[in-house]
Amino acid sequence: MYQDVSLFVDGGWTKASGGRTSPVLNPATGEQIGTFAHADKADLERAAQAAQKGYLAWRKVSAFERYKVMRKAGELLRSRVEDIAKIMTLDQGKPVGESKIEILNAADVIDWFAEEGRRAYGWIIPPRFEGYYQLAIKEPVGPVAAFTPWNFPINQAVRKISAALAAGCSIVLKGAEDTPGSIAELIRAYADAGVPAGVVNLVYGDPAEVSEYLIPHPIIRKVTFTGSTAVGKHLAALAGQHMKRTTMELGGHAPGIVFEDADIDAAVKVLAGSKFRNAGQVCIAPTRLLVQDKVYEQFVDKFTAAAKAIKVGDGLQPDTRMGPLVHSRRVDALEGFVADAKKHGAKVRTGGNRIGNKGFFFEPTVVTDVPQEARIMNEEPFGPLAMIAPFSSFDGVVSEANRLPYGLAAYAFTKSAKTATAIGAAIESGMVAINSATLALPEVPFGGVKDSGYGTEGGREAIEAYLNTKFITQVGV
């Protein structure tokens, strides 16, 4: 059922102008299941020109009419969820149940932004002088260049596309080359819903070549990126040279703090579920689990048991709870993290190894007694690898939680309202979940601070990044 994936430019599916294609691998088997069209500079120029044409038309469409088209795209996603979920599992690897949740959530994101586009209000400013009118109005910023990752191929792209379309912008999306099929189905839903030609464009190719061509392009007025901090800093610097507005959703290394008065069973359930979801390939996954001394051993035993109980396998199998990593390079990275931790004296409580020699599977892994100088205490593992360390005092755990330059997400568990309030205020993070892991809903802010980026891709503020505020002053005639 996996089809070769084309580019989508100016309202039509098309091969790359140079005829180049690249393989798509099934991470559960390591085998090729299809190809995607690999864009060259001529394709990128065509996409940029199409976006300019699409923008000039789409900005004139009323917010109410844009809303109707977008809502139809959301309904198309819902009606196609079964087929798209299988495609996503084939090229990304996650269990098909997780794929369905991602697609249905994406439809909710489209609905949210469709509604927000109808409420992009301006305002009237009282004048100082009689006969003057002072207006602040909202206008779309213009064509957008968007860059999205492979871990949530639809949910990362849908936020950018929907915010852009709701604001009246057009977009050129560089989808992730590891997961082209599921992204193409998202674009197909927008196109089939009636989004005009040129408003949404999809390309794949060499990431450096695409970014270095599109970001400086005079047509592009806004850049949005989700990915690693290192790449995000490079793209932000490139955009800054050309005064392009940017939104950056970058890496994380989220602390999960468990105080001694917490419901340990509930904390284990939430943290293990969040840590090993999507094989740990989640930017907001709790990674450094910091547990108060009194309940440390109890938590370690229960969390380790939870990790051991996870059924790992092909995401298309109904009993699978964790699928493979997306590529062999992720397996190599995880093996390197574990080896380094062991070299520094850490204890592997469970896991730590690749599973089999077919596909890109890795065991759910729990490591304790990891010293601060180990790589895994400082670098985002982006895989099914959790570290657990004890702490004794509130000030000490806050210091460790805030030690790294990351500030995307954080988690805390306590039955004390006083402690919950204090830890929520003390953590340097764009998002903090207390006694839960409820983040990334369409209606709430989603973004980080420090090296985890800036801007939000959720909630009422998200659409603002795609709008300019224009002030108009007029003397009555």
C-alpha cells in the first residue's frame, strides 16, 4: 500500500525536475518500501514562485471561507485515519494505535486554527485629537518556509500549515525524508479540501540545500523549524541575516521530578508511558527522572518493571506497545550513550541493547547512578533510554532541573499544593506538567525557552507569528 511519494507544487503532484529519487525504509525491517522525489534548486524555485502566487490569492479569501476549507481538511483526515495510520507506521515505525491518535489530534489542530483565523482581531485606538481614526489591523506575514521532523510527521507539520493558512499565508513545507508518505497524505487532505493551487507546497531534498535556498529567498517572509538545537541555531542565524521572522521549536532534556509525597504508582505510569511513547523519540519526553531519596528505590523498582513489561515489535502488530527507532543511526546513537554511561560507572537496570538484526529495534532501557559528566546527563538521547537519579532537597532538584541550557518541558509529581506551586514557578521551562503529562493540546501554548527555542505553536498566541500588525491613522473627511 506504500506508494512512491512525489513533490506537491502549485496544486499538482510532480516528480523532481531532475528525476532524482531516494529510498524510503521500513524501520521495522530495514527494507525499502518506496521512494520519494528529491527536489533540486529548480523545484525549490518553482515552489517559491507558486507560494507567492498562492499567497496573493489566499490572502484575499475571507477568514470565514478559509475556515470552511480548513474544517473540510480536518474531516478528510478523520475519514482516512485507518489508511493514513498504516502508512505512518510503515515509514515511521510507531504502533498503529499511536499513529491513529496523531492523525486525529492533527484534525483537531486544523479545527482549532480554522476557528482562530476567524478571531484574528485588530483594534481601535482612542485618538488624542478630534476627527482622527487610529486602527491596528492584522495582515498575513506572507509566504512561509517550514521545516519539520520525522518523529511526529503529521503533527509537527499540521501546526505550521494550519497556522499559516488560518492567517492567510501560503507555505512551502520541507517534509522529513525518513517519513514522506504520511506527510504527503496530510497535504493531500488540504488539497482535496479545496485549498487553492500554490497555497500549500511540499518538497523533500537535501536539508542544507533546501534551507539555504528557501530561507534567503526574497519571496519567503517567515521561517518555522522543529528539530535539533544545533540545526535550529544555524537556521535562525541564516534567517536573521535576511530579517525573516522565525519560530523555533528545538530540543529538550526534560526533568521528571518525583517528590517523596507523590503517588508513586501514578508517577511511574505517567512517566513510563511518556518516556517510551514513540520509542522515546519525543522532544518533550521526560528523560532525567529525579526522585527524592525516601522513595528512590521504590520508584526505580517499579519503573524498571514497567519498562521490562513493554512489548516491542512491528507497529502494525496489534499487541505492540513500542515500535522500532526510525533509522539505524538512532540505534548507533543509543548504543553510544549506554556505553558512555557504563564507562562512567552507571548501572543498567534493564535493556541497553539492540534487539535482533532486522529492523532498528532497541530495548526499553533504564540507567541509574549516572554521574553528571556522562553524555546522557547533558545530551538529549531521543530514544527509549531513561536515567534515574536521587535528590534530597527542593533547592537541589531545582538546581539540577535548570542546570542544562534546555527548557522545553518539565514534569513534577507531588500531593502538596505548596510544593506544586513552588516547583511550577521555579522550573525554567516553556511547559510544566504537574501530576500529569498533558501537553501539546491544540488550545494550549507549545514551545520552549533558552536553547529549546522561542515562539509557540499552540494556543491563541500561535497564529500571531504569522500575522503583521499594521497601524493606520486617518483624519476624517
